[in-house]
Amino acid sequence: MALPSLPGQARAEEAGSATDSAAPGTIIVSGKQADSPSRAAQEDAPNLIQSITQGEARRLPDLNAGEAIARLPGASLAVDTGQGRWVNIRGLDADLTTTTYGGIHLPPTNPVTPQNGGRAFAFDAFPTGMIGAMTITKTNRPDQDAEALGGTIEITPMAIPAGRNHFLDLHLGSGVQFSRNTPVVDLSASGGFRFGGSGDDKPFSVVASLTYYKDALGNDDRRASFSDSASQPNLGWSSYTQAYYRFHRTTKGGAIEAAYDPNPDTHLFIRYLRTGYDEQVDRDRMVIKTSGTSVQNADGSITSPVKQFDKSVRDMLEQVSLDVFTAGGHNKIGNLRLDYHGSYAQGRDYRPYDTITTFTSKPSGASFTYNQRNYNYPGWSTSGANPADTSGYTLSGVTNNNQLYRTREWAGGLDATLPTHLLGGERHEDLKAGVAFRRRTNTHVYNPYTSTAVPGAALSSYVEPGQVYYYQNHYADGPNIGIPAVRALWANGAGAGFATNDAANSFGGLAVQQDNREDVYAGYVQGQLKLGRLGLIGGLRIEHTDAVYSGNTTVPTNSTSATTDRGGQTATYNGSTLIPVTSRASYTNVFPSIQARFEMRKDLVLRASYSSTIARPGFNQVDPAATIDTANNIVTSGNPNLKPITSQNFDLSVEQYLPHGGIVSLGLFDKELSNYIFGRTLYGGITNPVILGALGSQSTPTQSVTYSNIAHAHARGFELNYDQHLSFLPGPLGHFGVSANYTYVDSKAQIRAGENAMLPSTSKDNYNAALYWDDGKFNIRGAVTYVGRSLLYVSTSRALDQYTEARLSADVSVSYAVTDKVSIYASGRNLLNTAHTLTEGSANRVIQREMFGSSLLAGFNIKF
């Protein structure tokens, strides 16, 4: 819910930061530490936060809000398609983090999240040019939504600087992506003005921003699937894949806010934001599939018989959008302040088409030999057939789908703040109470197509000229397949020689369809007290959750479940029937909080806090829909019996504030988690009557691929932060500065019976470091980011668990102030061409390794 401002909090009073028209409870800077408003916000806040303004984010070539916020202590970034997408906080995955814009929850814009909770906000839909400031809240107050297990990331809208009646900021940039040698366009503008009234009294204001970013990033993706069989060598592959991606993304965003302040006690505003991107995906892929028994050779290489070669092209359009509308304000009636708001938000991922056209060659007597001594660049060769030779391939199939994944949320809240004198004297006291509601709906609609007959088309007629060498010229990939040619061949299913089964397509679409609803009602009471150098804030929050999750379960048509009246059968195909299934959840949670801030001296602050938070199960995790494979005795499903994760959070910190916005700080944290959720494979224990009715009598326990709760887990650690302009050094050396932070996380949960491990997505070691030189006109800054190895997916054994390997990335930026209003800049992204690497069991068993290449950007920043 949106939060009213509290005495002692800071609010950024600069262009690109919020005023009272922003989310109540955003940060106000009182004037000290003026050269670092975000640092002043952190120092003054009654609870533990860290923040960054847009101006500070522009110091490095961060394309979106997630890339900028991940440079703060305790945050780490997960990347996809060459941009930062998800932010983890203090070792807890992004599905456990809440993101807000002006205090309004941002729904997910992408259904695929690292732990499949489907709640994480994808930051690549929110470009840097749309932010005013950003804040990580690490210790929740009672007046903040409790759905913030890892923390809350608040994106603050743009605002007119304090003491001014207008502003205009322009960012004009261009560059090149070296992965495919393609151009980049990077434009943004924000501005606002006050008007009406007479003299300096201008009660009306308008603030707007626009952003446009276009690139054509390339991605070189190499994958391998291990045989994982006792009869095969440990490093034997069942398949090997090379994928050559060309992404054509256009990101557009716009926001506008209108406000009316007729007097000092009244403020009204309306705000609308729309941002997102269209991305055309062109992926050429070559797959070598093996069969039979592999042989380990004397030199360590492995030779496997070839089953077939596949060459395919993926042609997809993805349209991602985020819409947020908010109306609200505040009034003072005597000493009582009322804050109120209503909002609507929608996150949408729509794919009008996603077509994969596959050509196959099945050579006789061919073999595949590969050596993984260098597991980042394994060598391979074939004999008896050449997978890059197009002459042996013929069309084998076409698949297509269109799908919509949409989450909507309606919300509203009312807060009342009253100064009190319960303890008497000159102490500053506030008593605050409020109510709020959030109503969220989630829909997934999927319409697939699979060919059942295809014409005898030869690949050689549908390829582009030339041979492709990819992965820094390590591998030949053959010629790319021409998308216009295969589009004309298939003709949206109407091409000559194509056929499909409409019943099978309909059945497949309904099998994954979901419709979910989740309502949250909240109330709280909070007190804040200032006793000299000691500040206290505490209270109690209560949240009631009422939810309905609906989908379809696949059961054999002849099972008892299929013949039971459960509200109607949705579809029947090939011996299976879809039955509508629904589960409900209703529960109430209480969240106490107490936090203390003590000024040892003006620039030395001690903090101690206890807070409590929640993370509700993801829609994908809790929806009861299931797929039942009776032939192999496997059930894949959500778990409607999941409980929400709750956490008791303990924090201690000491913060020494330095001149010019510097800081030295140490923070300790301990999150004690109950009912932690993650995916796992179990045997037996199924209680769902629909599933039991479909399985019938099983001689062995059924393998259940699902989600479950762990009774207890923890995430503990510390954060170190140091940032200082070295102005005490003599001469030009005084223009140097150093910025560095390090986060250590020790997390633990029982992932299998009797076996403990780190929580999924938790990196034990994370750090950011930057060295800069700034004399007020010329600024150069180099930065590195390190994210340690983390568990990605829990399988049936440690040898089959999947990991995201550690990664180190580097960026650099240079700027020069031509005048006090105009500056020029140049920057380089991903200078180390850092790979995104997934492994199975150990670091030498690489199952995926992606490289995105570096980029160079340059342009102008203009301010009026």
C-alpha cells in the first residue's frame, strides 16, 4: 500500500526524485549531504534502506532499473538475453522480493522466473530513463506491505526539483552491439512545470517522461544434455546444441503525473505509467542427438553413435507491457493527516506467434566425438556425416503457439497520522494507522499448433547464403535458415502438404490454462517516537489472504476421476480427459515490528531491528492442475497444500557517514524462514483425490514432480559498504574515489531427506567495486560486479542438481561537462563478455553457456 511520509524520513528534492505527489512514504532529502541525496535518505530513514537516484545510476551504463539497484549492498542480479532481469536480495530469490512504483505493487511481466514462482518483477521492462530514484527497504515497517520476504524495491517517479517551477532533462545516445555488430539507439526525456495561480503560488503541476531504446543483441548459446546413466561415461552426452540468436528489441516507456495543491494542507494527484518492449527473436539451432552406447577413448574424448541431426529456426514475437494507474492524495484536518490512493496495475506478456520449423537428417553409421578437457570450449567432430551440410536435411515438423500471460491488480488504501503527546514533554511522537486491500488476478491462455504432416521440403532451398561461425569463431554452425522463406512455406498452417490435429491442439492448450485470484486485506497500527538521539518505530500489521486457484488436470479417460462429476469435462483426446480443478486458501498472518535508530554522534548511526514478512506461493507453484503419466508413473503438478513462507528478520548495523556522500558501514542480518518453498521430486505422498483416482492401484510409489514446504530454513550474513571521495589526498589525487560493497550469505535448508544445502538462487559471495576520478567536469569510472555460484534447481540427487556458475562482469563510463547544462559521455558494457553458465552437479558438467558480447555507447545529457 502507499505510505504517508513520516517525520525524520528523507525525500529526494531533485529532478528525478519524488515530491509529495509521489508515493507517500518515499524519501525526502533535507539538504545535508546535498551532493548525495540518496546517502542522506539512508542516514535519515527510521528503518534500514539503501537508495540511488537516476543521476547516480547514469554514472555507469545500466540499461534498466534492476542493473542499477543491483550495485547496492545485499542485491545481486540475474541476467537473461544480455540484460539484467531479476534482482535477488540477501540471498533470497527474486520471487521473494516485492517491487513497487510510487508505492504500487508491480505485477510480473514475464511468466518464467528463476524458481518458477511467477511473482518476480522483470526489470528489463523498466528502463533507467523512467526512474526518479530507487530504494531497497530491508527492514519492513508496519505501514509497509508485508509481502517483502527478501525486501522491497521502490521505484520513485520523476518530480520537479524543490524550489523550481520547471525542469527538462534530455538523454541522447547511440552505439554498437559487438555480438552482431548492430546499432543501438538510446533516447530519453523528462520534464515538468508548475502553473496557475499568481506569483510564486502555482497550484498545478505536470511531470512527464519518455524513453526509447532499440538494439539487436546477439546471443551465442551452447548446451549439452548428459546421459546420466550408469552404462554411459560420466561426461557422455545424449544431445549437443548450438544456438545462434538474433534479438531485435525496442523498449518504449512513458509516464505522466498531474497534481493539484490548492493549499498547504491539500494535495491531489493522478499518475499513469506504461512501459515495456517488443522483441523479435530469430534463433538458428543445430542439435546432434546420440544413441546407443558411448565409448571413452584413451585421450579422454568420448565417441557416441549419431541418432539424428536437427536444424531449426525459431521465429517469435514477444510483446511485454506494464501499465500502472494511480490516483490519490492527502489532506490535513487540524493535526490529523489522511493519505489515500486507488490504483490499477497490469503486467502482460503476449506472444502473437512462436514458430519453430525443424529439418532433420538421419545419417547411417555416423559418429560424434567430443572432448571436454576445456569444458567452456569443448572440441567436437563428426565422421560419416557433416551436420553443417544442408543436403541431407528434410522438413520434419512445425510447431507454433500464441499465448497470453497476464497479471492484474486493483488496490487501495487509507492512512491516518496524528501527532501525539502520550509520554509528555517535548518528545516527538506520531501515531499512525491504516487499512488497505489488493485484489490480484492471474491468467495464462495458451493456443498451440503441432504439425501432423509436412511436405517433403529440402533444407537447402530455405537457407541464407554463407556459413556461420559462432561462439567467438570456435564452432561452425552451418548456414542460417531464412525466416521469410519458411514463413511462406508454412503459411500459418495453410501451406501445401501441412496438416494438424485440432483436437490435440485444443487439449494441449487447455492443459496449461490457469485462472487464479488472490485478495489481500490489511490493517496496521504504528507508533514513532524520537527521544533525543534515540528514534523508535514499531507496531503491528495484520494481513488476511483469500485465494482461488483454477486449472485443468489430465487424467486417463477410463479412470474413476474422469467419470466423477466435477463441474464438467473440458476436453478429451487420445485416451485422456481434462477435468477442471480448483483449490482455495484462506489464512491470516500477524506481523510485529520494532526498530531503533541511535545517533552516537551526528555522522555515526547505530540500528537494531526486528521485523516479520511473508511470501505467498507463486501461482505456478500452488495451482492444483496436474499432468498424470500413468505409463511411467509420474505426476507433475502444483501443490495446493502449500503454505506461505514467513520470516522473522533480525538486523544490526553501524553506519559512519563521510564527507561528499561517503559511507563506511557494517550490517548483520538473520532471516529465520518457516515453510520455505521450492521445487522437488518426491515418491508417494499424493493426497489429491483426482490424482489418486487416475492412478488407481500402483505397485510402486508414484514419482511426483511438484513443490513442497520445508519446515525451517535460514539466510544469515553480513554486508560491508565503503564509498569515499578521497578529497584528503594532495593535488589531483584528491579527485579519486573508491566505492565497494561485499555481501556474505550463509543459507541452509534440507533439500532432500537428511541433506542440507544452500537455498536456491543464493550466492554465498557477492561484491561490487568501482574506482573513479571526478573533478567536477571530467568523470571516469570503472566498475566490476561479482556474483557467486548458486543452486538453481534441486533434482533427485546432488549429482543432478543444477547450478548457476559464478560470474564477474566489468563496465566503464567517461563523461565531460561541456557546460553546466550539457555533458557528453561514452561507456562500455560487459567488457569481459561474461558468460552465463549453468552446470549439472559439478563445474565441469556444463549444460548451458551463453555469451552476449560487449557494447559501446556514447551521447549527450542536457539539462534545463
